Amino acid sequence: MKHWHIDQIAWHRFDAAKVNPEVVPLVKAAAMVEKNGTDYALYLNGVFADDPDFRQAADNWAVEEVQHGDALGRWAELADPTWSFDAAFARYRAGYSVNTKADASIRGSRTGELIARCMVETGTSSYYTALGEGSEEPALKEVCRLIAADEYRHFKLFYDHMKRYLAREELSFAKRLRVAMGRIGESEDDELAFAFHCGNESPDTPYDHDRCIAGYMGRAMDFYRYRHLERGMGMIFKSIGLEPRGRLSELSAKAAWRFLQWRRDRYRQVLALGANENRPPRAAAA
């Protein structure tokens, strides 16, 4: 059941003068990843084939994810009237797919699968909070606020089911930590990079993962503040069975913040190098 509807957003408040050009490529890419939630629900239905309660929850989750994509796509079309969300998403679907016929989790266990989903919802909740707080455009701020609230509810959904399966499977702390760290590392895989490509580059431009992930992350990381990582670290700790607040969580958040700043600067260098390479040569002085 949806907690809000796309038509309830105050689209009439959209203000083109307040659109940050650096935000538009991010929203275009995020719209496609979110709208692809239906395929992830099919994957989860296969992994949890004998659990009707979770399958229903996954289907409800996917409905909200698709709405996130539609809302972000609608905003992107307002920000860039030359862009077609449907056309970009068709390109994305043609080049990126999820295994919808899986009958077992790629994480090795159902508990591991649910921990991985918790990591995703932690990241998206933090990201949309950061993006909304860092943007001045009224319609986007509202969309990000609503999506971030949904993503936090999704975290709780997967966390509650994770605890249920943990009681059965008794996954060790080391394995839970390994799954969590592995899924965090996957944030730089082709899912986002290819979405950035389809949303922001012409069809005749060859896809290059390194260029596209730099294009996405180099912009996205600018919107994070320490408080976003601190909150996210608490959610991560909770998922793997550690105290979400305390000295260890604080130290981990500070380390993550330093790492994010380092990665952001590296991505900025890649973006700057690409811009210089594509810049036409200066005319020789007379």
C-alpha cells in the first residue's frame, strides 16, 4: 500500500530557476534504477518462493519503488523538457537486467539476502535525504523527502524479516558483516553507471563504466554531509547485530566520511580530466 501518490506532489511549485544543473543527471539515473524495482521483486519472489507473507511484502515494496522512479522521471522531464524518461528507461532495460528466474539468493542465504536489502535501503534513505536537503527546487525537495521516508520504512521491512530468518539460519556475525560490506561495495557496479549512461549520454556514445560511475558519484557525493553518514552507519550496525550508537559506530562513521571525501575528490579528478580531453583546442595567437 502506497503512503503517498505521485499526483499529490505539488508539481505546480516546480521552479526552473532553482534547478541545480548538477542534480539533473543524478535524478535521471536514479529514476531508472528505482523504476526497475519490479524485476527485483520477481527475483525476491523466486528466492522466497515458499514464504507468501514476504512475497506479498516484496510486491508492495516494488509498487512503491516504481512510483519513486516515475516521480523522479517526471521531475527530470520538467527540469529538461528535451529528455524522455520512457525512451531512456527502454534503453536501460535493453542493456541491464536482473535474474528474475533465480530460486536461491546470490548472498548464500535468505538472511544474507535480507541484510543486502537493508544495505540498499540504508543507502537510498541517506542519499535522498542528502539530495533533498542539498537542493533548493521545491518539487524535488518534496519528492526526495517522500522517497527517503519510504526507503526508511523499507529498511524496517527487510530488517524485521531478516530477524525472522536469522533465528532459523543462525548466520554468524562474520558472514553477516561480509554480506553487508560486499553489498556496499556493489554501489559502484553497472546498475548505477549504466543508468547514468542511458539517462545522460546519447545512444551512439559507447558505454564506459569508469566514466559513467565517475559522472554519477562525482556529483552525488557532493551532497552528503557527515550527519547523513552517521545516521547510515547506525542503520548498518543495527543490520549486522551491533549497537547502532556508540564509540565504534562513531569511529566507523568518521572513517566512512573521510573515505567518501577521498573518493569524491578522485571522481572529481576523473570528471575534470574528461572535460579537458573533450574541450576543443584553443586557437593559436596571431
